[in-house]
Amino acid sequence: MNQRLSISCIILVTVLFASLLRADELINLASDPVPDERIINRDHPLLSPRSLLTKASSQVPSGLSIPNDSLPTLVSASLKFRTENYFIYAWTEGGQYHFALQHDGRIVAQAKDANPTTSARYVSLPFSDKTHSVPLYLQAGGGERAPWLRYFIAEQMAGTWKVGDRSIKVGLIDYSHEQHYGSPTDVSILLDVDEDGEFDMSGSSIEVLEAEKEYQLAGQVFQLIPDPNEQGIHVKTVTSTTTNPFILSPLISGHEAPNFSAEDFDGKAVKLSDYRGKFVFIDVWATWCGPCVGEIPNVQAAAIKYKDAPLAIIGVSIDDDMDRAVTFVESKKLTYSQLWCEGGWQSDICKQYQVDGIPATFLIDPEGKLLLTNLRGSQLETALQYVATAETDASKKFFLDAVSREQLMKKLSAYYQDGDYEKSKAIVDDILARGGLNPKDERNFRRIQKNIEIELEETR
């Protein structure tokens, strides 16, 4: 009897486990070369170079022509990838860093860094392992005194995930030299949350995901688990959870703002959704941030002026020590709501709202959709005046122009990264023609306009 019961339990557990496995969706991936080095954020911690090489070289390889005055900056390194051997060369010439890749005794790729004034100089060099090309990212520096060369390899795979009626690009990128897609330290899961066809890998991006962490997208809670054997990603649907899943929502005007939960200074849990039906202005700040402290009087003035309006103003402190934030708020007699963001930069709020600098501000409408970001000073006052009263044509025009300008800036960034300087110039010209910019912003856009015109001249 007991034996039959034990066997029945084993069968039941096996069936249940098998059904769970069948419930998981496997997204098949195929090789998806990284478009170029501009897609890679140069400061992302996952993209730190794997090797640092300082071997000076006086021998110029066959097939390369290097001026004599550049020889003191020449460095070389050997690289073995899978079963093949390569040599990398880097040197300075004409104020730029030049790179060359040698394979089987001949130069197979060359490139130069067009912007040697940047702090990081990665250049993508595809090279063959006799099956396909893999991007190799290089960085050089040190000049004549101590020239050095760094490199790392990044291979990307991608596929499509059907979420309801949406088809979202999903992928893996492996930073190891083995390309086995199995080690969590070397693999990042990528998800095109804003559906622009590209993976944003900046340090504050929500499109770089952690394996097995619970996320929510389009009302579905799930985990993504890489499968090195299948060269794919398992999607595990989570039907019940005891944690707050990380909500994936593109930080774009008109899209739903990510909901969050944090504690106020009294330990009470507060959610963004608690304020549905009101406009919400969020100010992410810290006591050690000079610009934040300088902006707080403007926020406090708005809180007093619009205390009877359908508007909630929330300060979100990312101080390591909540007591320091409490003391500061009490000393300044701030009257608007304050939350403490435990974890600081690594908190879910900072990640969901892609906060990589403070003060960071966000204006959200009564339906929970993001309207504007980075409102400060007079712009904050004008926007809140419209939110509170919607009475003046000037405030309404500013508000609608600001929303449009923010959307244009998203397009400008994408076009510029793609090297489409004609479209980039058209957007900058449009923004300047609309007017309504403060003097500092206008100077910045004039500078951008001039830089784009220089880029256009160089490409003609």
C-alpha cells in the first residue's frame, strides 16, 4: 500500500514537473552581429575590456604603412580565439588611433578612431573564425610614454518573442572568449522594450536583463533563463509571486510610467499607482548633490503654490543614510511628500526610470503616463502652471511644445547614432525654429547644429 502510494506520488510529481517544462516557451536565437560600436555604451560595466596589453612593437607587419614618427606609439598583441591566432596592432597617426588585425600572415581589417578626444575608444573590427564574423572591440591610449591596448569580444544572438499581439526582439550577448552562453557573469539578456529595433546597452538601460529575475511586461510576469545547449532563452511564466516584479516600460512620453513601491520617512509603503487621478511630479535627489539642493527651493515653492491643485509632488531621496535625508528635509521645512529609495543608484526606481544623474525629474499624467522629464527652474514653473490651471495659452503652448521636443530628442539621438546626419540636422533645425528654449538650451542646440554640419561636410 505504502509502496503504491509512493510510486503514485512520484508519478504525480513527474507529471506536474513535465507540465511546468511544457509551459515554458523557448525562444530560438540566431547570430545577430552588433551593428557597430556606437550601439555599445562605452561606460557599461559589462563591457569592460577583458585584456590589458602594453607590449611595445617596433616591427611593422607586412601590408601596413606606418610613418616613422608614429612608431614610438606602436603596440601589438597576440590573440587566440577558438582555434585561430591573430595579431592586433595599434598606433597614433594624425591625432587619431589606428588599428589593424593580422590573420594568417595578412592584414584582414583596419580601422581608426574618428574621435580621439573621447575617454573610451572602442572600434569594432569583424574577424573570421571561418564560420562567421565576430565583433572585436579595441581601445588604445597612453601616447608615446606608455602605449597600451585593450580588447574584448562580444558576440550577439537574437530572436523574436511573441507577447500578445507584439513581436519583441530578444537576445543574448556573450562577453567571454569562449562564446558558450552559459556563464551568468559573461552573458547578458537583451530585450527591446521600446521596440525601436535596437538593444540599448547604456548603464541605466532597462533593456539589459538579469537571468531568472522576475519582470513584468504587458501585464505578464516572467523570468528569462538562457539555455546554452539550445542556443535560446526559456520564458518561464510566473503565476504567483511574493516579490514585486520589475516593471519594464519604455521611458518615453506617452507611455505608461513604471509603477514603483517605496517607503516614506515614516516607514509607510507608497506606490505610484496610489496617485492615479492626479498629476505626479517626481524629483529624485540626494543631500550630497549640489544641483539637487539648489533646485529644491523651486520644488518647495511649487508645492506651496499648487497645494490645492490635482497635483502630487514627491521627492525621492537616494541617500545611503535615510536619517541624513530626514534631517535635511526637517531643516528646510519641506512640505511635500518624501520617499527614501533604499539601494540608491541600484534601486528598482533608479533602474526603472533609468536615472544616471540627479536631479532627475518626471511629470506623470492622471492616467499614469509619462509626460515630461528633466523639468527644472522656470520650465518646471511653466509646466506646473499648465497642469494646475490649463488657463493660459502660453503655458499650454510650452507644455505641448515640450512634449513634442522630448519626442524629437529621442529621434535625434537614434538618427545621430546611426550616422544619419541629414535627418539629425532636420530635427535640430525644427527644434530651433519652434523657439521657446531657454538661453542655455538654445546655445546647446546651436552647438549640436554646428557639430552636425561639420559631420555632414566630412561625409560629402
